[in-house]
Amino acid sequence: MQATRNVFRSLDPIDTMTICRREPFTLYPIRFHMNLSTIKQLAVKPLAVKPLAVKSIALKLLFIASMLALPVVGLVGCDNRKPTSTATTGQVTQADRVTEKPKIALVMKSLANEFFSTMAEGAKKHQAQNSDQYELVVNGIKDERDLARQAAIVDEMIAAKVQAIVIAPADSKALVPVLRRAKQAGVVVVNIDNKLDDEVLKAENLSVPFVGPNNLLGAKAVGDHLAKFLQAGDKVAVLEGIRTSFNGTQRRLGFEQAMKAAQIQIVDSQSANWETNQANTIAASMLNSHADLKAILAANDSMALGALAALKAANKSNDVQVVGFDNISAAQDAIRQGTMLATADQHGDQLAVFGIEYAMKLVQDPDTKLLDRETPVDLITAERLNK
């Protein structure tokens, strides 16, 4: 502080600086009145000033301007260069906005589930092939039931000012309020995999396009295939997903429709929340309660793997059929080995890509009206895998 006071004491009440204009060898000094609160221009007129004086005065002005947080431009140096672009000042120009690549956030459910890790890899591959078109941020939760964490991720993406969020919601209802906040902040939102609840969207006065398969028809196709290996009156059980998830509900309904059409009894139906360990425990209990069970229909492959483990532990691998949904690699291996009958492929590696493409259209033209897009879902059996 003492050094600062000494510098200010050394400054005259009125000092002079010199800048150059286009005329060669002519100096046009600008005389300023200076104190700690203002710098006020008093006069401009031609005047001869020694170069050393110019340098000394310029240094003094630089010091004062820095202390007062005032912009200093062109105090020293004489040339004909134009002022620098606003880009160097940290301001975003309209040209910057036009050329800036949109940032798209992919928000998924559990990355521990191979289906969603496959989805993430498909999205990353697409972005690498279109790196000049957009940037990608990939997020996921550890536990399928961690709704608070998924909502927090959406809030984080809003704060990060992404242009679009493509989300596979862990719950069809609970995620709607945070997605409303995203849309209010000007973020494009596209729903994939698990459809948001129509009634909740309506109550929130929110419109979000859905990109994904018809889970009911996919599950029904799996159930219809299973029915070919059973007889009327046989008993089966269902391992459901999260009951507040639209895709879990639709898959259960698809299984039920197929079993009803084949006159097969569903004697037990419980939620294992998409998790392998829970499915293992619940399937073991089902086998104990229903010794004559002929099949277990799992709403995803992770739960189907849990059921397979329970059957192996009970020495019933050859007695009870298992079907699933998602077509993960472990399920494919089990189908080839004959321990699992069938699954459904909703093409996880492409599902996020479909959503990203939708998001890009909305980013480029926010007024575009996009309808829900139904994506493929296919029955996977040993015959198909061995082709």
C-alpha cells in the first residue's frame, strides 16, 4: 500500500500522453485531468512531445487505469491496425452463435446395465462420425431407482447450458418436473426408451417427443414365442421392471396378452426393479412357492439372468423356460447355450442416435413440430442368432 501511495504522489495533477494518427511524424497529444475517481479529457490539439515523456506518461496512465478497472486501449504504439475483434474480449458475437456447435447431453439409466452402456457407445460412435455437427455429454446413474440423482444430472446439464437433453428416464412420472425446468430454460428435451407419462405431461402443460419401440408389442412377440413351447393351463411367473416406468408396464401387459391368448396361467408377478440380484432372490422364492412353474418371463435381460441363476441353484435349468427383453450379450450367450429361450432386441446402440437426430432437428428449428417416433423391436431366438 505504501508503494502505491508513493506512485500516486509522484503523479502531477495534470499530465500528458501522446498517441499517433495516420499522418507520419505528427504527434497529437491528448491532455487529461486525472485523479483517483475520474479521468476527464480536457483538450485535443497538436503538440510536440519527446518520446521518453510519452513512454513515462503512458506507463503512469496504464497504472492508473488498472487501479480503477478502466479499459486502456492503444496507449502506446503507432500503427494503422483496426481494433481487435470482440471475440478477444470474451463477448459472444452473433457469428459465434451461428457457428457454435450445439452440445447435447445424453442422460440414461444405470450404466451398469449392458443395454445402456451399449446405448452410450452407439451415441459416442455417432458423435465421432459427426464431430463437426455437435458435442456429446454422456451421463448415467448407478442404480435404476436413483431418481434423485438422475434429476440432479438434468439440473447440472441445465446449468452447463447444453442445447439439448436426450433422456431415458428412470421413472415416467418423477422426472417430468425437472424436464419442465429444462424446457423453461430453453433446452430441447427428447425422451427415449421409457416414455414419460402422458397424463403428467398434460398436467404440466409439457410436450416432449418420444423416440422408442412399442414395448407392449415387443413383449407380446416374446410371449407368443414362449407359448409355442408350453401348453394351455401351464403356470408361469413374471419379473416386472419398476412399476412406475411406462416401458415396464407395457412389457408386463404384452406378456399378459400373450399368456391369456394361449390360455397359460400367470400365477405370480413381482417387481425386481430391473436388477439381477433382486430377480435372483424373487425367482428363487417363486420356484419354492410354485413347484410346477413352467416359465419365467422377465421384463429385461438383467432380471432374466437373475432367474437363470436361481434355476441353476435349484437344479431346474432344464425344467423352466426363461425369456427376457433387451438382447444384451449375456442373454445371447444363454440363448445359444439353450438355457434361455428368447429375448427382444430394441437396438440399444441406435436408440440414442435416433433421439440425438431428433434433438438436432429441434435445435436447428425450435418451431418444428415432431411426433413420437416408433423404432424397431425384434424377436431374438437361437435360430436368428445362429444364422
